Amino acid sequence: MKNSLPYFASGKVVKGFGRGSKSLGIPTANFDQFIVDQLPKDLPTGIYFGWAQVNRRPIYQMVTSLGWNPYFKNNTKSMETHILHRFPEDFYGAELKICLAGYLREEMNFKSIGK
């Protein structure tokens, strides 16, 4: 993994599963599946930290979940980015650029949403 970081990705923001904001209260920006499928094979699933930029606006800190979301039993690998900034509206279709700067932890399964 050390050779894969930092890792840069960019693409349009697409609708995800709709759980980040609605179920968890943590809005996420999602990349198209094509972007996820292009990730390096040695980049493990888990939670990453780094930087994000939407439509060439200011750069903010972020965390990204990369993987299968075990609690929700996803069949498809996803990359969901939570930007540490409060945006006034959704930005589907916007250009999102991220830099995965470091690895925080592996994916975890939880007994409930509240855990």
C-alpha cells in the first residue's frame, strides 16, 4: 500500500445508496463505478484521510470509505467521500478531486447503525 499513497482520483459526483445523509447523517460524495474499478489492486479497503475539492473551489479535509460496507452487505465496492465542510446544497454532477493521503483503519462491521 505504501507505493499507492498518495493516491489521486477525480470524476463526477453521482448518486450513491442514499444512506450517508439519510440514515447516518453523514453526507458523502460518490464516484462513478468506473472510477472505483480503476483503483490500484494493492489499495486495501478501509477508511482513508486526505483532501477534497469540488469544482475547483477551496480544498477541504476529508475521509473516504473504500470498500464493501459490511453492515449494509454491499455487493459492489464503493468509494464514498465525506468532506469536512458544510455545503449549502447537493452537488451531483460536480467534479470531485480527492487525494488519499493516509490509511486510518480497516472496514468494520457494526451491530447497529448507532454503534
